[in-house]
Amino acid sequence: MESKASFKARALEIGIADDTIEALIAAGLNSFSKLAYVCAVNPSSGDDTKLKKAIEDLLGSEVNSVDMISFRQLWFESYTIAMTELEERVKKTPLDTPKALPLAERMVRIEKQKKDYPGLVFDQFLETGPCLDRQGSCHDRRWCPAIPSS
């Protein structure tokens, strides 16, 4: 829900222009959770005038009807993700397995590790995915159990 990389990848995938996404990110709208709560209206209410106003205020320009189709879709998906993650957080127990990070977020973190540790060769034998998933799960839960060594 907080993955900036996943948010940007999904926005591009549904047809929002890269310069528009960059303008939203510069204005502070850079994750699914922020878009889910950008206005005080439920996406299934059928009224997106508050969404349109919020997007236009952030962009500083008018949004045309064709672009609103993509914004509506991204808003609905963001709201759905937010509600699903809130429900999962309430029902979570310490025995639950870590949730896998979205692929876009995982790739960003792996690229950061490659830059931070230039002496290591990252290949299929030295893949940090499970550790990234565990770390992401700890961050989401705001609690980190002892990680057993293997």
C-alpha cells in the first residue's frame, strides 16, 4: 500500500502519462494509501467530483474526461487495496507468514542493494527476496519478531 514503485508502475500501466505521475509525486501523492484517502468520498459512491477537484488541485491544472477514466480506476484500486490491507492487519496473528512484496517494490530494493553493496554479485544463488518479504512484513505490522538463523 505504501510502495511508491508499485504505485508508479500501476499508474503507468493503466495509461496515466509519466509527466502527470511525476507531477503528482512531486505534490506528495506517491502511494496507493495516499490516493485512497485523497478525498472524503467512497469510490463506489458514483460521485467523483471531489476526486477530480483533489487531483486538479495537486496538478494545478484541469483534468480532462479521458484522463479521469484512468484516475477513477487507480482510485478504486487504491481504495480496495487500502481496505483489504486494513482488514488483513486487524486479522493478523504472529503465526502468519510474511506477505510477499509487490514485484516493482522488490526490484527497486534489489537495485538499491546492488548499489549499496557493489562487491556482491546478486544472482539466483544470492537472492534477497525472502529477507525483503520478512522486512516488509515487519514494517507493515510495526513489530518484528526474532528472525531465526538457518
